[in-house]
Amino acid sequence: MTIARTICLGFLAVISVGTLLLLLPISTSSGDWNSPLVAIFTATSAVCVTGLIVVDTGSHFSTLGQCFILLLIQIGGLGYMTTSTFLLLVLRRKFDLRQKLAIQESFDRPFLQGSQHLIRSIIITTFFFELTGLLIILKPFQEDYGFLKGLWIAFFHSISAWNNAGFSLFADSLMGYQHSIAINIGVPLLIIFGGIGYQVILELQYWIKSKLSGQRVLSIFSLNTKVVVRVTAFLLISGTIGFFTTEFLNLNTLGPLTLKDKLLAAWFQSVTTRTAGFNSVDFGSMSDTALFITIAFMFIGASPSGTGGGLKTTTLGILINCTRSTLRGHEQVIMHSRKIPTSLIYKAIAVVLGSATMVVSVTTLLSITEAGKFDFIHLLFEVVSAFATVGLSTGITADLSEISQIILIFTMYTGRIGILVFMAAIFGDPRPTSLQYPEENLLVG
């Protein structure tokens, strides 16, 4: 039982329990037993913080069923290992070296000391942001639905947004609030901080604390934080510009809106395409250009140790600088005056190649099972959304065949645990070797 297999089986266990809970009559608004496929699809989408749905969450599930979904989202967002470790801490039980290594694998960070303190900080940070987000987006919902129902809707969407899940209690997601400043600012901020990674947030907290306390502490941000913030800012700005320009005249999306609302909608879509899954315009009515831009942003995804999926911003940053170094004839990849280890470059290449292979394979399968029913770009959109755990859809998820929905379940699961972890779980840990082979060049490009 390797670390990778522990993580994979842990997520499978949570999905299985969630499926059983959502099958129960108490989980549906009609009081009937739920469809097994609907239950397992919804449970997988919730645990994998994706947001793809085959039924309307707000009308199909009862309040208790929605609570189950919310619990699965919270566990999936924190991660199986973080949640299980937190429970051990609550029970005042110690965790061994294997669990520490599993935490290290989950966060992709080489720390072992202070793991208990880290888990506590993550839990506190999560609750702080979810509560803050709740207060920001509460007013618009209470104005429309009253105090208690508005509070529940705000609570649900705050947790869903922080965990980059994209589940909504409205059939049209947040299209009814495309004019609300609070929703268009509060929800994106939750998505950004949830997807930017806990390490970045903890470093920012330490830096702010040292500044407010007046301590003369030289706080140098890690390379991870610098790359994540820089790439994230670039993607947010370029995404806003891209959606604003391509959909400016589209009468089915941004066309009828005022200039202010167009900017808000473009900003909102730029944020949510990075693994959140909410939408304030109809993606099914977008132009092919905008859909292709969305696919690219979904494939990139969020940041390591965050609640989002995709290739991750650091992977993109490494590959861009690797390309730049090659074009300049440099033998080393330098980022912010730091040399990138060759092993990280290999890992970034493996992530891209593995992810691309997964997307191509699943898209090919869906093209066969759904032959002639949907446009190719809509199928590709659905696959990338599932693999990058985004949850955006052009509206075809519920109309897919049962086989295609099962394929998407597997795709969401693989995307959440990570393609490298999934492959490591299958093939086992790599075995070191002392063999050295002769070097020889070949033609490239």
C-alpha cells in the first residue's frame, strides 16, 4: 500500500459513502430513492470539487441532500489526507511517518516537521475565508429570498466557491446575479484565494502579520509564491480581456449588457474558468472562439495545494521559462534568480503529456459514444471541464448517454487526485537504479 494508493483509495472511500448517502430517499426532494448513476455522478463531482451535474441540485435534492453534497465538497476541497489528519488531531491521536509522507504528497511540498500546525492553519484559514465570503455575498440573496433561506444559499455558495466546486442551488448558476457587485466580487475572490494554494496564503498571512506588528523581519516569499501570484495575475487579466473582446457583440452573452456589467461578466468568467464552475452568462451560447479560450484556461487550472485542478500555474511557469531558456541557448532554467531542478522540469513535462493524453483519449471515447449528437468542441469542452475539475458546461451533461457519464466520472476522479498520483498508484513507486547508459543526440523540432 503505497502513498499514492492510499490517497486514491481514500478518495474512492469518500465517494462511495457519499453515493450511499445521496441514494437515500431523505436526500431527494421527492422522497424517492435516487438513481444510482445520479448519486455516484453527483458524489464524484462533489468530492472532486468539479461541479458538473446531471440533475438540478436546488430542486432535485432535499435540504439534507444538499447538506450531504456540501460536506462532500468540503472534504474534497481540503483533500482526503488533510481531512483524515484533522480528525486524528481532534481525537488527540498521533499520526505516524506514513501519514506525514502522505500529507507531503498531497500538498506536493517537502515538509515533515510541523505538519500538525500546518493542518490546523489550513482548517482555520478555510473557515475564515468561507465565513468572510458568506458575509460578502449574503445581502443579495437575503433581499430575494428572506433571511433564513438567503443565509442558506449564501452559506452553500460560499463553501462551493472557496473549494472551487461550482455547485449552485440555481438551475442557471449565477446568471441571475450578473448585475450584483457583491456576487461578482465576493465569489471570484473566494475562488481565487481557494485556488491559489495554502502555501501562498500562509506566506501572505505571515508577511501581513509581521508588517502589522512592526517587526523588522525580512520576509522573502518563496519561489512557489512568486510564480503562482505572477502567473495567476497574468491569466486573470488576459482572460478578462479575452472574454470582453470576443463576446462584446454577442447578443446571447455580453451584447445586451451595459459597459459596467460587461466588464463584471468578463471578469467573472475569467476567474471561474480556472476550475470554479460558476457562470454568469450562458456558455452554451458563446462563440467557438470564447469556448476555445475557456478550454485553454480550464486546462491550465489553479495552483498547487489549492482546491482547484488542471495543469497548475507553476507547471505553466516552468514550461514557459524552459522554452525561453532553450530559445536563448541557456542550459539552465532560471526563475526569479533561482535555478529550477531538472527533476521538476521532467515532472512538468510528464504532467502536460499525461494530461493531454487523458483528454485526447476521453474526448475520442465521447466522440464515439455520442457520434452525431453534439458538436466536437462541446464534447472537448466537457472533457476538459471534467478533467480539470472545473464544472463548466455548455448544457449537454444531462443529455449524455450513461456510458459517457460513467467515463466522465472516471475523468473527474483522475483529474482530482492528479494524473501522476494516479499513474503511481497503478505502477507503484519507482525503483532506483545504478545503471548508466551512453549518451547520443537525435533530431528534435
